[in-house]
Amino acid sequence: MSGIKRKTTNTGQSVLSQLENLAPNKALCEYVWNAFDAGAKNIYINATPNGMSGLSEISIFDDGTGIRYADLDKTFDRFLDSQKKTLRTPVTRGRKGKGRFSFVKFADRARWNTYTIDGEEFSIELMSSHVNEYVVSQPKVSTKDTSGTLVTFDPISIGIDAFEQDVIPYVQNDVSWLMLAHKDISVYINDVKIKPIDYISQVYTKSISDHSFDVKTVQWAEKPVVEKSYIYFLNARGRVIHKELSELNGKQFHCSAYVQSEWFDSFDINNDLISESSHSVDSDEFKFILSYVRSCLREEYRRFKTCVADQLISQYLAEGIFPEYTSDNVMYNEFRRAQLIETVKVIYEAEPALFSKNLNKKQKKILIKLLDRIVETNNLANLFDIFEGIIELSDAEVDKLAGVIRRSSLSNITKTISFINDRLDVLDYFRKLLEDSNKDTYEVKHIQKVIEENLWLFGEQYTLLASEEDKFDHALRFFLRDVKGFNEEHYDKYTVDHPDKYKEMDIFAALKGKRCDDKDNPYFHCVVIELKRPSVKLTDKEFEQIKKYKNVISSHEEFMCDNTRWDFILVGNEISDSQITTANIMDEVESNRQHGEFGLVQKSGNKKIYIKTWKQIINEFELRYHELTDKLKLKELDIKENTPDVLTTKILELNKAS
């Protein structure tokens, strides 16, 4: 290219040193923002393959104002300086005067062909080997009736894969916030118009002093690569004329907000002291709408943290992070787990960083076990001693968090006591059903209907898969679909082949989701229950019936995979005391007494058979429930008596008495 050689005010080495840590994707995006800063509405990026796996050329065309030849001494002649410093707007990105040199990170040469609206056209060429020098052609009269700039880079040092996997996603991410603000701008890459990255949004409307403000909040699916979390204020034409930080930066909540109103048409951008405009950052209207939008974002952030906390809990449960409680009182174990889960949620919502993704499984278990001990002893002082030095909480935040945990504990206790009372009522009614002296209580019509709705009698969190009149083929499909997660096309291929496959199980249920054993091996837990009406005494005949169910299950490999455990339970009002009709039952009970499990009569691999009476089941639950209620009431009293208000009152009463 022939033309005039000019030099920048810096050496080539000083230019390159400032660009040393610049990645190719960010380097190319600098030219996109140069185009936006020049007022471009449309930007076209094209990458030309070289016929192998690389690129021969990248070009960027924009319809901005172009480069004025008379301004070269303020632009290309200068490095780390830019006239944009004095012409900045809330959306101006370039201000350091080095973006035009960034091509050195992905190409050897950059050539600009630019033309302005006043009819001027010329070209500029820069080489990476001597970036402090550039060649510019003599300006000539442009034949175009618009303005714009085409910059071409070659040869290219990045390949097609890097362009598609690094450059395109980076550009898309970096311009997304501006595309939502200025809806009339477009960026095309290889003739495909890019869209903003994924986001969810909420819309609000607020009226102040006869002015309407339309608010749109945005939660980005991924973190913006450059832009912080801002609230953008737009005039009636949809141009950003001011922006303020959202106050949610660094919270792992990637958000933006857009406020549009004709009120901003006369906004004093510079907040000039001698301006007569009442539309400025110091006006009551602006302060109100800023506070309102920030409060909307804070509420969305609160909901976001709750949602993420729920996901964290689900993940920890699936990984077996929460401790297994081995107390004989199953209900108290469930309460402790619920209490711990609620506390983890509260703490996570206060400070998500405490549950870092970088923690390994052992560290997660230690953290949760530590919290469990503190929650069980209700010693919140220890909890905040542990927090000190790990997370920063002010005294006010500590008091607030302590109050939330206490309220959460009280709420859990109240809900659990109410829950227990409801179950005690169920047990009371069920006992009366079983004690029917007229023998009008039937297995299917009465007993089974109750059990289907109250599977907690046999274990918490069971899900009913099949019931009376469902054959084993049917049950297998429910098992493969709901427990193993097979799709319909897959599970329809399987069938049960056994002489007793047409037998009908009363109850076939499974625990929700997987569990982990003490060696962290995941497993599914299923239960088959055979119910007998109150008038039927359990004998070897009924025992053989439940064993047949076990045999059918055992004969099919899809049921009997290594990670599935099975309980088969025969239950009735009482076991016959006849030595003749219950000989097998008595023998099995005696031989399995060593395992120390209530009602266990047979154990083989991952299969167990139990025989239980309703009286034993109900008495056991009532005993546990009453014991748990007593414990909870004491815990409730302890929490209430140790609140600051109560403690202060007690101290004042003692002072008065003395």
C-alpha cells in the first residue's frame, strides 16, 4: 500500500507490552466496540477459511461515522490516549486508545478502509512487526452516500475451531447487555445474526409524579465477560443516557436492569450545578426509581438464592453428604435431617461462598457434620465462631442470621409437632378400624385404601408404584420407569416370565430417589407389602404367599440388579398361635433373631422378609411420636428462653428482685 508513513507517540515495544495479556477473543471484540463507539447500528464479522483448518482472513464492517482524516493526530498517532475520554457516554467502551492495536494477538496485518458522511475516504495499514508505525493513504472524495469502516485482518493465527468456540461466544456474551438496551443494533457473524445469551427477565411498571417508568430486570444464564451488573436508564427513544451499579456485583447473581421513560429525555447527564433541569441524579424521582429497581433486583436475588439452595440440598442428598441418623426413633431422625437441611439453606442464602464448589466430598461431609452438631446443641455462638475468618458478617448480620436460624428452628418444631399430631390422629382412627368387632373391615376396601395414603407406616418417603390388581408385568414397567428412569420404548421391551407372574401384590412401593450406603455406594430401596384383613390370623399359608412374591422378583434380573434392595412385608392383626399352622414362621423367627431386626424372618442377599402385626407397628409409632413430641417441646422452650429479649427480661427481673 502506497501512502504516507506516520508514527505513534510510543515505541513498538511499549505498545506490545500493554497487550501482552490480551486474549485473541477479547482482542477481536475490541474492534466490535470501536464500531459501537463510532455509532454503528450494524456490524458484520466474516471469517474466511483457508481450505484447511485455519482462516485466511477476518473482516469487520460497520455503518458507524467512520474515521476522519483530520483526527488521526488524536487517534492513530496516540497510544494509551483517546479522544473518547472527552466524548464518553454510558455505553462507550474504548477509552484507553489501544484497541486498534489489539489485532497483533490474532493477525499480522490490519487494514482500514473508512469513509465519512461528508464524502471523505482513505485507508490505513498497520503491521504487527512495527505497530508504532502505520501507512495512511491520501484522502479522496468518496462515492458512497453513507459512512462506515471496513477493517480486514490477515494472515490469521487462530484456527476455525478457536474462532467458533472462543471468539463467537465471547462476542455474543460481551454485546448481549447492549443489544437489550439498544434494540436497533445488530451483529452478524458469517451472515448469521447473533442473539443475546440466555436470560430470564421480569417486567415492572412504576409511576412517579405523573411519569411512567418501564422496568425490565434480566438475570443472565452466564456471567458477562466484561460488563458489571448495572442499571441502565433509557430515554423515550431507547438510548442509554445514564447507568448505576446494581449493588449486586460479586454475588454470583449476574443481572442487569433497564429503566425507560420520557422523564430521562431531559436528564442532566453531567449533573451540572448551574443547570436548571430538575431531572438529575439528585432529584427525588431518580432516587426513588433507583431504589425501587435495586429492591426488585434484591428480591429476585433472594429468590435466586433460595432456588440455588434447593439445588445444593438435592445435590448433597444425592451425593450422600448429609449424615445418616441411627437413632431408634425414626421420626426424630427425620426431624433432625429436616432441621439441618433448613439451617444449611438459611446459611447458604446468607453467604453462598461458604459452600464452595471447590470443596471435595470429604470436606463437604465435615462441614455438614459440624453444622449438624451445632444445630443439635442449639449453640449458635459456636456457629459464628466458626464463621469468623471464613466469611465477613457484621454484628447486625450475625444477629439477623441468628434470628433467622432460631425462627427457622421454631417453625420446624411447630410444623413437626402439628405433623405428628395429625399422624397420631390417623393411628387412632386406624386402630378403631382394625378393632372392628362386627368384622366389617375388608382388606381392599378399607385397609389397603388407608395404607396407600399412609405409606409412612412402613418407611418415610415411599412412592406407590403399583397396588391391588396390578400384575408383575405391570409392576416391572412402573419399576423401570419411576425407579430406574427408563424411557417408554426401553421398558416396554421387558416382561416377567414366572409361573406366579399373575399374582397380585397389595402394595409395591419405592423410596424416592437413590440412597447411599456407608461405603457411598448408591442403591434403590423397594418394598412389597401383603395386607390381611383383621379377621385373618397369619399362618404359614400367608407366609408362603409373600415368599412367592419374593421368588417372582428374584427370577427377573431387571428387578434384581446389585444396586436395588428389597423388603417383603406380611402384615395382619395377629399371628396364629397354632404350632401346626405356624411352624415355619416360628422357625424363621428364631433363626433370624440374631440380626436384631424387629419382625425379620428371612434374609438373603439384598432381600428381606418381615412379618409384623398392626399392634406392634402402631405401638412403636406412638411410642416414638410421643417421645419426639416431648423432645421438641423441650427444644422449643430452650430456643425461646435463650432469645435476647427473654434473657434481658430475666436479668431485669433478677435485678428487681435483688
